[in-house]
Amino acid sequence: MVGAQTTEQGDCSKFKANMPHCCKKIPTVVDLLPGVPYNQQFSNCCKGGVVAAWGQDPSASVSAFQVSVGLAGTTNKTVKLPKNFTLLGPGPGSDSKLLSVVGVNTPKKDNSPLLQCTRHMCPVRVHWHVKQNYKDYWRAKVAITNFNYRMNYTQWTLVVQHPNLNNVTQVFSFDYKPLVPYESINDTGMFYGMKFFNDLLMEAGPKGNVQSEVLLQKDQNTFTFKQGWAFPRKVYFNGDECILPPPESYPFLPNSAHKTLFGPLTLLVSLFVFLLV
């Protein structure tokens, strides 16, 4: 096997020479870290278990390895493709998700906490701040805070659903890609960090935060600040759906800047979205 390795070798006692890498019928295969020796590498291998979204970075969205199966014969009757692939990764229902939940509530040996203590006790917070209201545009600030002391997020993604994402004018400090599975509906987009700048969300602390601002053009036929319209309908961080506050907690805002103001109206109104795991 090149480009990956199994977690257990299994019982290989019947082999006296040319010891196999693994003899288990149902092996667990894990990715190798970048920088392993060339004789252990395979094309598109060794990502350390981290793959990016296709829309974020196609070259980093594939991870591959090669396995050679011995004692399988040379005919179509004896050589069979593997079945029942199971990909374990962060997400609802997977084993690795369960492990992360257990880990968050387990203190280190020195009794230091693994998760920064907050009122909500969530590992990640998404802050959507309605910042400024212009005549023809409005601006929102988006900040992501990591409260994990033991975990950072490489090549993170933030997917947001909002009806005004069909008129995104400019995104500052983040990269942005609209997600348009249906051509007639353009209300969902993916924010992600700029490569080598803020695509790594560090663990809790002074650097455990990334932020950007998005400028959106108003459609006077649909635009409103009433009943929480300015805030996202759904938010997903790294594929996990975040928990939004109840609708009655959304603030009520004016639809337009006051005519007597020379500059834009600043709105100190925020929505906190929490990722529960």
C-alpha cells in the first residue's frame, strides 16, 4: 500500500516471507501526512486527512492511495472489487463525530480545559453583524470564532443562505463562490479563507478568529430589515448546520438610512449563530 496505511496489521502468521502490510478482511485505512518519503507516496495522496471543497480548491479536493491485493488470483472470478466503503469524517452520525464530542468534555491530564468556557458552550460561533445601511447598498460583517483549545480548522468553509446573496457586490478578506444548484434560485453562497492568509482558523485565543465584510446591493422590491430579514436563513460551518436564535430575538431595523445623515447609517446589530456538536 502506498499513499495511506492501515491502523492494524491483523493476523499474518501464515506468511513466512514478503509480509503483507495488512491481513484484515475489513481494514481501516488512514491518510498519510504530507512530506512522507517518496517511496510511500502516490499521486494526489498524503493530505493528512484534510480535503477542501471542490469549489474552494479543486486541486486539494482529492485524496488517493494505491493498494495491491495478494493471493487474489488472476481471473475475473477471483479478482473482485472492494465493497461497502465507509468514509469517516466530521458530520452527523459518523464515528469521528462521536469521538469529537467525547473529547470536548474530557479534560487534559493537567486539568486545563479543552473548550473555552462561554454561556453557550459551543465550539464555534458565527457572528453576523449588520454594520452599515446605505441608500442603494448595505454591509454586513461576518466573523467566525473558534472556542476549541485543542483544535484548529484547516481550509474551513462557511455556507450561508440569504435572499440578498443574488446581489453580492464585493466580499472583503474572504473568498466567495455562489452555489446555484437551480439556475432560478441564487440565495446560497460559500465563504472560505484566502489561501496562505486566513484559510486556517486557529485554536481558541488571540488568533482564533477570522472575519470579513460583504457588500450587497439592495433590490427595492424585496429589501427590508423587518422580522430579521437581514440575517441568514441557514448557516453551515464545515458542513455542519449551525443553530440560529429564535425568530423573536431578531432585532427590528429601519429599511433605509435617515435622510438627514451625511454619511451611512451605522447599525450596531448582531446575530450570533452557534455550531453545536
